[in-house]
Amino acid sequence: MHLAISLNIAATNGQDVLGFGQISAFVRSAEAAGVDIVIISDSLASGEPSTSPFEATTLIAALATVTDRIGLVASASTLAHQPYNLARRFASLDIISHGRIGWNATMTQNPRDAANFSRPEGLSNDDFRRRAREFINIVRLLWSGWEHDALLFDKASGRFHDPDKMHLANFTGEFFSVRGPLNVARSPQDRPLLVMSGLAETELDFASRRADFVLLDNSEPPGARAARDEIKRRAHEAGRDPMTIKVLTVADARPERYGGSLEDLCLSSGCDGIVLAVESRAAALEDFVERLLPELKRHGFAETQPGKTLRDRLGLGEDGKP
């Protein structure tokens, strides 16, 4: 059973603001215990401004330099970026981390994003979701723009790359036009992990074709099992091995939680693992590391898996399909 941690570092006035030392110590403790992934977010669902000094993607860049094995996933809005820049950033982060990076592409709209990025009138929910799907498709195309041995750097022959192994995106859609390729080499793990969350029922088909990890907001076993079965079924119908997509249910890491109840939740939902949302307070981080993590290990979570990259350790393998 896979174990991931979700940590939203955003804070409002009066709340704890975690420093880098506290965050990095927590992530290193999670890594030492065998946790698969930590997912970092940096915005509040309410749209209130955060008093935290950190942005998620730059934070995982720093965390990559003080960790060795744990997967590092950052949430990043499709409204706050352009596909080319975001694809390039995550591809570069994956090289820095030696193949341990993922992007959490949430399909929910933060009310501040549109107003901060030249869309004061905002986007309709339908427009946002269509635009997000197009954005994700472009990012995946860009991540596959170079084959692994395409870049030659051959000074003697003057050949920088093999043109037959460079693939332009040449994407023109409703919202974006992107040529490609990236000016970053292919990821050590083929491409960064694509995590999808905040899914509506209408997006299960898209997620079943594109995502590596799906996070289910519904932690009640019957609802989670139904969603999990539907995603796996649709993946199979799309010609994809259902084992190449992992479905995890999300639960709060409350003080009263214990390992046995979380194991029961995971098993009864039929999911591939669980994501525990930890409060971004120093006391909550300490309680999780000292009390809940040892409990989880006793119940079969956080078992260290072999492999050089995050994909290897999650049993996902490579998938070069755009």
C-alpha cells in the first residue's frame, strides 16, 4: 500500500508559518520512514492570500537537494502558468532530483488565480476545465519531445542532436498554440509524474487516459471504491494497463487516527494507497512523525521499494505515449 503525505504550507494571519528547516526535517523523517511521496501545496481554497514565504515548485527544488529517495510533488495551477514554462520547470526539477518529481494538476479553480493573471472577470467552470485539459495535454507532449538519446553534444561532428529523435508538439487548440520542443533534456524517469486531483465525474475518462496518480477526495470506502473501479475500467477500455495508474484516497491525519483504521480504509476502498493531509503546524508535524508514522509502518504502509526513480519505486515504469 502506497503512502503519500499532503502538506499545504499556505498560512493566514495568526497561523503558524513553517520555516524551511521545519519542512525539510519533516520530509527527511518521512523519507527515512519509507513514505513514497510528499505533495506540497501553497494556496488556500478560500482564496485568501498566504503569509508563507514559499512557492511549491521552488520549495521542492530545495527539498530535492536534502533528500535522496522520496518523491516530491508540487501543486501548480494551470491558470497561473503557461504550458511551456510549467513543462520546462518540472522537467528541470526532475533532472535536479534524479527522477523524483511530479506535478499535481488540480482540476479545481482557485478564485484568486484568474484575477492575478490578466483575467479579472474569471473563467466559467466549464471553460476552466476545458482549458486545464488542453494545458495538461500540451505539457505531456512537451515532456516527450526528446527521445532519451536525442541530445548528442558531439563537438567533433558539430551535431547537437539527432533530428530524427526530436519531436515537435505543433499543438494548436482552443486556448493555446505551442510548437516545442523544450530546451531541457528528457526526464530521467521518462517524464515527471502526473498527479490529478479535484476531479469531477466528467473528468474520470480524461484522468484514466492521462494521469499516473489520481487523488480521490471521497474517503468513504463505497464512494472511493466506485471511483477507483471506474477509473481502472476506463483505463483498460482506452488500451492502457490499469496497473499503470494508481488511485489513492485522501484522508486527514487527525490526532485520533491510528494505523489500523487507515489500513481498513485503504483495503475497503480497494485503492492502491492513501494520502494523509497533515496540518502545517509544528505540533502536527511532530505528532505525525512520532506517533502516526510508526503506527502506519506496523500496518503495512511506508515499505521501502527498490528502484532508481520515483516511477520505478511506484511500479509505474515508463510510458512515452503523449
